[in-house]
Amino acid sequence: MALTGFRPKPLLEQGSSDKVYLAFSFMPSANSGLITYAIVCVHEKTPRQVIYITRNEFLRQATGQTISEANPLKENLFTKHEIPDCGYYNDSIAKRLTYECSVVDNLWKLRYGPFPERSKSKVENGWARGKDNFPTDGQLAILYQYGIERLSELIVGEKAFKLLKDMQNPEWVANYLAS
């Protein structure tokens, strides 16, 4: 039985000063793989609310293809933040939109040295250079500039998109590798 006209309960109450953002963290999850994606609602009077989403849901909302309180104007946040090569195309074989974004797909490199999933055939290495192939203290200090104190925390909103933009700068990557 189809739910005609079903709408999820809004995260924001009309007239509130609460804010909703897209976010991600470097913690693996069942929904997203090596990176966890989320929608975060920062409430004025109560603790923030986190809804975990998949990579594709993150990309659909960030490109403005899906209605989202985190992107109510349905703008392409990648274009807005000058992050190239993130978008979608109509896959005529699969008969659906396919979302691609190499920088989002490379977020794992900030946390890991070698690619951690042995069953995958990735041959490239990540950028982490610390003990057990995790980030060094210097690398963590760089990541802290984006609003986190621990790898398990979410990087939220503008800071998340700033990190994605910065990751595409070869000088920033060289600095991260050297830290």
C-alpha cells in the first residue's frame, strides 16, 4: 500500500531559529562505508538532532536534487563552494541519476594510510601518516580547524564544504602529508 502524500516530520518548527546542515565524519558506518554522512539540526533550546544518511543522499541533497531542510533553496552547494567535479548525470543504462564526486570519495584518505578494506582493489594510499596508519597529531590539528576535536565528531555545514574545497588544493594536501 503506497503512502500517498506522505511527508516526514520537518526538522524545523516554523519560526524557530534552529538550523539544519549537511555533515560528515571520519567514522565508518553501516550506511555509508568508511565515512559517515548526516543531516544535523542545531536546535535553539534542545540538543542537536543527527539523522544519518547515505553517500548518495548526501550528494543528492548537496547538489539540490532532493528536497532538504539542509538545502532549502535546492542550490548546488558544490558549485556555491567552488568544488568542481561534483554532480550527477542521467545513467541511461541503469535508468537513474548517478552521483559522482571524487573529493567526497577521497575523504577516507584524511583518516587512513593504506585503504582499509582489503576486499576492495584500491591501490592508492591515503594521506594519514601516524601510528597504525591514522592521522598524526599535526594532521589532527589541521582537521581541528574544521570544527572537530576527535575523528568521531561530525564536520558540519560550511566547515564541511570548506574542507572539501581545501582537499582539492595540492598545497593543502602537501601540508597535510607533511604534518
